[in-house]
Amino acid sequence: MKSNPHPDSASRLKAIIDTTIDGIITIDTRGMIEDVNPAAATLFGFEPAELAGKNISVLMPEPDHSRHDSYISNYLNTGEKKIIGIGREVRGKKKDGTIFPFRLAISEVALEDRKIFTGIIHDLTREKEAENQLREYSGKLEMRVRERTWELAQAIKKMENVNRDLERQILEKQLVESALRESENLYSEIARNFPNGIICVFDRDLRYVFADGKELHVFRHGNEELIGTRMLEDFPLEIADYFANQLQPSFEGKFTEFEISIRGQQYIINGVPLPDEDGKVYQILMVANNITKLKEAEEEIRRAWIKEKQLNELKSRFISIASHEFRTPLSTILSSVSLVNRYLGPQPKDERVDKHINRIKSNVGNLTGILDDFLSLTKLEEGREEINAKEFNLLHFVSELVDEMQVVAKHGQMVQLNYLGEESFCQDQRMLRNILNNLLSNAIKYSPENAFISLDIRQQQGQLLISVKDEGIGIPEEEQNHMFERFFRANNAANIQGTGLGLNIVQKYLTLMQGEIWFESQVNKGTTFYVKMPLAPLSHS
């Protein structure tokens, strides 16, 4: 004789259903709604009493609205399950006509005298909005980064041109210094064609002995005869004193160099002693180069660098905020599923219940992994990832990892470890785990059931050599050059879950570890990834 459920258990189960954040709707074999929990009624904008006895199709937009009764009829006639027991993303229609996305899981319940169908509804509106916002923000950010990168490249090109011009001027200055010792006529000709400044010779009283150059007007007003006049008499007292003090060491046989702003232009001044045959200095050569454009280019580069830094900070804040906002509901989902599983008690559960609970936990884990990928990529790009190398037992480490991978492998898949070499190894254990976990997860994900996956590890000539081989879908040859690019996914993997970040992160980790990665692949025959890194971390000095 079957015992009736304890009243307290029934009340507790009803309380759980009525207070769960996901919607639950029960229909009969004709598609008529029997029970609606408050969350489902609120989600569709109805009162529970308004939905009781109505056909479930009132909550569906076309074409599902017209086809739903045929779905049930086909199942009852053929027994073929097309949507029962399978979680999928569908669209719903609210009372006010609004269409919204949600994830629907339908299960069949056999009562003593009839069958009913229960649907669990999880609203995806916020998730979809967040995905669209993330996609939009990422696109805008990438565009701005490309624009700033182009601006920086232009500024660098401009600075290179200015530097080449400055190098040419310095060469001319050196020629002038040599020519002054040989012939006043020679350095006079050179000075007259000096492009961006002036060349002068002064005596100890700083009177012009020689002066020429295309910017001579900046240092003197009008076209007065310069020879014999004092250079500093047209300048304010503070500039005159500064010039005299800076050039004085040249009369003591020293080369001098300083910068000064004169009438809106920036100059670099070089003072060169001109000793006579006895080695005494009675005259000095002064070369003034106009570096205004160079200073402007430096300022432009500085502003571009600040903008780029601001963009990187904006991206980091956005990813951190998005990660936090996603993790909170994901943690809530995981906690709620665990609580539901606990409330069901220790008695044997329906396999379908366990299946859905495990599916929810698996999907939460996948989303958490995606968030971790984004955070890892951000840290790597900003240079906040550092090697933390410690000695550990590599054989024990990879053996445990293979056991973990075997648990999540598909039906019939076999992950085999082949290890050759010393067990002790010194490296960053967290980074190595991320690298191996990514490569093994990809091998499992892109291989069919009953496939063989091998992990080979050996030590040779001071190097740790790793290979991960699968029997999966392979990588098209024309797309292999892009596999380590951020967000890239091959065309034949479009229907398989993934972000396109994993291999990019693996490559960046290996760069930090002084390692490298490459692969061989054939479509529908499989792929082998090879990793090489030093047995002990190299110095970064």
C-alpha cells in the first residue's frame, strides 16, 4: 500500500514552488493550464487566476501560438520527444503583447490516471540586454583603441621625421665647427643656409663676431649690422643673465647645452669653445636649433598616451563591473539550485531532476569560466600578471588534472596520460593548470563521443615538451593562421560553445613563461597542440 505524502512535505514543496524566482507552469495533455506559480504569472503580466484553464498558446507568439497543440498531439501519437527533457531558448508573449526571451525546460509527469507537463521558465531579458550592451561596448572600445593607435602611429611618424631633421642639423653643426677652424668663409656659407635656427661666434664680451641663419630675426629686431654689437642687449634682463651664465663654461673649454624659449619658439642652444693655436679660448661658437615642432610632437604623443591609458582603464573598469554584475546572479542561481536539491531530501530522485540540476550547475560553471577568461585577458594586457614559480610534483599534478577532465568528458571519451621524465618541476602552477585545462577542454569539446585524447609530457634538453592530441573536427587550413587571435573561432566550430579567448590567453601565458605553442591539424581527422617551455623559469632581468 502506498503511503500519502506527509502534509508538511507537501506544504513545504508548495512554498518552494510559490517562492522560487523562476516561473513554473503545469498543463494537461490538451495544452490547458492547470497551475501557475506567482513568478510565472508576474513574468507574463497576468494574475494566476486569469491563466487557469486557458490554452498555454496564449503565452506564445507566432508561429508557436498556432502550432503548439500539434506539438503535444504529435508527441502523444508518436511518443517522439522533440522538446520534452531538453532545455532550450524560446520567446514568450506577455499580456500587453511584449515579446521576451526565456529558457524553457519541459518535463513530463505521469500521474495515476493521466499525464501532465511541467515547464520551468527562466527569464533571459536581462542576460540578453547585458550581452547586447557588452557587444556594443566592446565594439566601440575596439574602434576607439584602433583610432588612438592610428593617431599614436602618426605622432610617432611625425616625431621620427623631426628626429631625422634634428640629426641632419647636428651633422651640419659638426661640419660648421670643423669649418670654423679652417676658413671663416666656409662656415659663413654654411651658417647662411642653416635651416632651423642660427649660428653665431661670440667673443668674451658676447659680442657678435659672426652671425647668420634663417631665424636670425628672432634674436635681433630689424636688419641692423650685428658684428660688434652685444647679443643680449635686445633681450629682457632675466634672459640675458641666463644666456650669459649658461654660455660661460664654453669660455672655459667646456661644451654646453641648454634649452630656452625665445619669442614664442623653443630652442636648444649648444656652446662650443673655439681655442686658438695656444689652446686659449677667446671665442665660442653658438648653434641655436629650433625644436618647437619636436616639442609639439612630444606633447602630442604624451596626450595620445594619456588617452590610451584612459581607454585601458575604462575597459578594465567595465570588465570588472560586468564580471561582478554577472557573478552575483550566477551565484544566486547556483545557491538556489543547491537548495532545491537539498529540499528534495535524501530519497531517490527522478533522474530527470538530477539531469536538470546538473545542467544548470554546468551552465553556471561555463558562464563563470567565460568571466574568468575576460578578467585573465584584461590582467595580461595590462601587465598585471606575474610569474609565481614554485617547485611541485608535476606527475601528481597532471594525473589529478587528467582525472578531473575524465569526469567532464563525453560518453566513451578516454583521456590518457603518457609521462616521461623527472617528477619535480619548477614553474607557475596556476598558469600551467590554465594552459593544460584549456587545451584538454578544447580536445574534449571538439571531439565526438568514444574518441581518444592523449596528453604526452616529457623532459628533453632542458625543456618541458607537452602535446595534446584529439580526434576532433580539426581546423580548416585557411583559418589556421588566426587561431591565436582574440575572439577568433573557426567556421566549423560556430555551433559549439566558446568565446575564442582561450588560445589567445594560453599564448600570452606562455610568453610570460618564456614558452611557445604551435599545432598541426586536419579537418575531420583531429588536432595536436604542442607546448614547449624551460624546465626552470628564466630570469626576467
